[in-house]
Amino acid sequence: MVQSVDRALRILELLKECPKGQGVTEVANFLQVAKSTAHRLLLSLERHGYVQKVGRESTYRLGLKFIEMNYFVVKNLNIVEAARPLLEKLSKETSEIVHLVMLDDQEVVYIDKVDNHSTIRIYSQVGRRAPLYCTGVGKCILAYRNEEELLKYLNQVQFKSFTEHTFVSAKELVKELHLVKKNGFSYDNEEHELGIRCVAAPIFDYKGEVNFAVSVTGPLHRMTDEILKHTIPKLKETVEEISIKMGFQKSLYK
């Protein structure tokens, strides 16, 4: 029984790497079993919807059952729970505060925070809200809105100057968002709070949409350009791993 399960799983792994499918002979050779054994396993997987037969030559490929399974896995996934170990790792590697936020209407909501026990006061705490246009995480999310969504946001938002560095015009913001999307990350250079700098990157879900983001935040004297050169790759790696956990299939930065 265990051997059959193991072989069935190996077939699925094989078909995952062969999107055009594989025949009974190829599957049998891969498993190093008789064709009759391979055929019996494929028929069982086909009966349950995990593989489908295509063409006249009985080629098999992954079935539609995986779309259904993926939907239920993602639907029931708790992003805070999934991301937490990666956020803790990032905070430890950077020695700074790490935030996880989600989009809610025209704001971001902080849904998790890993503190580095710094004595520096940071605005954020779990449950608090912040504008999109003047936070690194918010700009990451805005940069991946479609034209209609972005235009709607720009027509409705009321820009408020939190510091002398805050973006207060749509033209300035749009220019910045193009740069964010090009680079795959964004900065908050004292735009929301004086003395505080952060770098943020987007999380993609299974549909390729961006409704979450992660940031690394700290005081200016620690968040220097030189330090950020080492921080940004670690941040990108973190959001890519979280995105994969959220069902995103394509590599973010290739």
C-alpha cells in the first residue's frame, strides 16, 4: 500500500515537470516497473481527477483536480501564520523591525510585526492603519494596481503632509510608483515619520495580485544606503518565499 502511494506521488512529481505529458512507457521507465503497473496507477489517478489522458497516444498530464485543491489550500491559508517564521528570520538577519501589512480600502493595516526591541519609537503597531502614498508598504501595493484602480485612488485620496518629505501630489507619486514597480521594492524616506526609514517589497498571491507587503524599518543612522544594499536582497528573498506559500507560481525577480 505504502509503495503504491509512493509511486503515485512520484508520478505526479514527474508530470509536474512535463507539462506536455508522459506516456505509460515513460512513466514505467521512470518508476522502473512493468507497464501494467504504471498503467494501473495512472488509471487510479485519472479516476480521482489527479491526472488526465490526452490525445490518441494515451499521454497523461496533471488533472484539473489540482486547481480545486489549490483553491482550497490558498483559501484556508493564514498569511500571518505562514509568513511569521520568515519575518522573524528577516528581522534577525537585519537587526531591524519587520512589518507585514495588508490592503484595506485606501489604507494599509499592520497585521504583524517582529520587533527588535529597539528603543527607537516607531509609529506602527498591529491593527494600526497608515496611508498608501507615504509608506513603503503602501507604495508597493499601489504600484501594482491596474490603471483604473490607481486612477480611482488618486481621484479620491486627500494628500496630507506628515513630514517635509511626504509626497503631496499625484504626479510625484505616479513617478515614484513606476520606479517601485521597475525595481520590485520601495522606500519610505522619512515620508511618514521623521527619523525613520524603511524599505518594502510586495507579496504576490496565487492570482498574481498584490494585497500584502513586507517592510524592514529602522532609524536613519542604521538604515544607510550601504546597509540597504545588503538588506534589499534579503527582503526580496523573504517576500518571494511568502508569495510561493500563498500559491504564486512564477519567480518574482527573474
